[in-house]
Amino acid sequence: MARHSAVHLANLDLNLLVVLRELLGERNVTRAAARLGVSQPAASAALARLRRHFGDELLVRSGNGYVLSALATQLADQVEAVCTGAERLFGTGHDFDPGTSAREFTLVMADYTIEVLGSRLSALLADQAPDVQLHVRLVREAFASDITDTIRLIDGMVAPPVSRFELPDVRSVALFTDRWVCVVDAANPAVRGAELGLEQLAALPWVAPFQPDRGFPPAAPMGRQLALFGIQPRIRVRVESYQAVPHFVAGTDRVALLQERLATRVADRLGLRILPCPGDPEPIVERFWWHAGYDGDPAHRWFRTVLTDLARQV
């Protein structure tokens, strides 16, 4: 069976993978051709070959443009993962010069982490590695079920420590810490003192990021805090973003837990009060996680060093 698969793969034109990625990403033959550095007729011919191979239109005419067929929508994530994996495979072991490299790094993290590290990382890459590409993927709850496969196909992710990440082939390094605080609207009549008690937290309506009881690991720490508080929050607004949370607290009687680094950046602008959490909440610890297969990759070592050095400055 393995021999048959190898022969089948050898008979394929693997250049079509790159063409497929650009066609599905751009949804436009002319733009895909420009990104590939080929003529428009050449890209059209490649699309015709791909349509014959898959027995599907892939790009379906809609008005003045194209939309992805149902099959193409399924292929889009797969071809991105395959191309990224191939780039990692053939890039491993080569000398790495950030000043001249055009390598792409794929990083998964929450928008909260972007608030803390994003601008610093962007500025450093622009200065030290102007041709390096960065692909930032925001966390999704779906990642929780396929983390073993996902970590192989990306350069890493920034997330708190959770048991499902403690795998033999997964490495991590600490980046920075933070703490939970409560945020309420400054004019909230139900919160007049300098502190919130557990009874008040239980009585107030809540804004919650992700799913506090079963979400992707970055949401899990908040769920643990609520469990430690011993309360079942009355969630009125749920968002899939940390940065969105304070906007749905402002001007209302709602309350939310928020990372202090994020809360202090938006409180004045949104008219919020920052209050300490009751009890003894767990600290927030953000770590960078990567697959052990990248340990010996010079480019990946450089990227890990960049992240850890930046984190020491926050």
C-alpha cells in the first residue's frame, strides 16, 4: 500500500499544489497568476488541469467574480496545510539569515496576545527580517479537538498551559504573565465600592469570551476562575474575542473578567472601572508551544528567540 501511494504521488505535478493554493486564496485567475509570477493563460491552463483532476469546477462564476465550490471550500484549508508543511520540510536544515529570508511563519494566538505582543513583533520583523512573512491565525474552539495535528503544521501558538498540550512531542517556553481583573462600567449603580464580592458577581449579568466551560484552552483559565469563585455566571453576551469583551461591558450593568494588561489599555477610553478579583485568582501564564520536530530548524530557533526576547520587554 505504501509503495502504491509513493508511485501515485510521483506521478503528480506537485507544482499544482501551489497554483491551487493561490487560486483558492485569490478566487481570481489574474491575481493568482500575478502572485505566482506566471501569465494569465498559464494560470488558466493550470486551473483547467485541476478541474479535470478533481472533477469539479472549484471556482464558480458569480456575477463579475468567482466563488468557491463546496469541494474547493474543503480543499482550501487542506492545501494551505500541505503547502505549509512542505515549506517547513524543505526549509529545515538550511542556514537562516533573517535579513534575506522570505520564509513564512504561522503563529496561532488570541487577540489578547496580539494586543500585548503584536505591534512589537511587527516592528521587529519589519526591521530585522523585512522579507519574512507572518501568518497570524486567531484561536478557534475547533482547534481544541485537533491540536495534535495542528501543532505539526504551524510554527507554534501562544496559549496558557493546559493538560492537552502536555504531549511528548510538544515543547513550550514561558513568555509573560498577567492577572485577572473585573471590569464594569464606571456608572454601574450596582457597583459602588472599591471591590466586588462573590455575591455581587453572581448577581450581575456577564460578558464572556469564547465558551467558559468547554472552549479552546485560552478561554479555559476564565472558566477555572469562575469555578473557583463557585458561581454560575448569568452570561448575557458571549463573544469570540477578548478585545471585544470590554465594549459589551461599557454603558451597561454587566461585568466581565479581563486580563489586566488589556483592561488598562481600554478602561479610560471606554469609561470602565477596573476592580480586583475576589479571592485568590490564578495568575495568567502565556507560553509559546511548538512541535519538537522544529527543534533543529535554524529559522524556527530564531523565531522562538524573537518571541521570548520580546516577551521579556512587556
